[in-house]
Amino acid sequence: MIFDAKYKAAPANGQYPNADHHQMLAYATASGRTDAWLVYAGPGRPAQRRVRNSGIYVHECPIDPSGTPCEVIRSY
């Protein structure tokens, strides 16, 4: 599995930086995987985006860290 946790807040508008998606595309391509998870701290809803002209999907996973560890785990 490919995960990349970013130490920056999830964007309020839900538009993650292209550079982060390109990085995930590179990881997935290099390892021969079709799915990669991009994790950010902050509110929001999970989303899945297919990289154009590829079979690779980037799963955006905003995680709200404001609760206790158990609450954070249960919220996902």
C-alpha cells in the first residue's frame, strides 16, 4: 500500500495541490500499484480521483485530529 501523510492542513476548498497528486502518481507508477492514499490533517470528506490517462487512483483522506486518538480512529 502507498500512503503519504502531509504535515500541512487540508485546504478549505478541497482542492489539493497538484504537486501532491504528482508525487502520489510517481510512487504508484514506480511500485506498480493502482491506488495511493494522500493523508492530510483537517476537516473534509474523503475523495477518490483517477489520474487522467492512467489506471491510478489517488484517495484523498482528510483526517480531523481535534479529537482523542480513539475518536479520530472511529471517525474514519
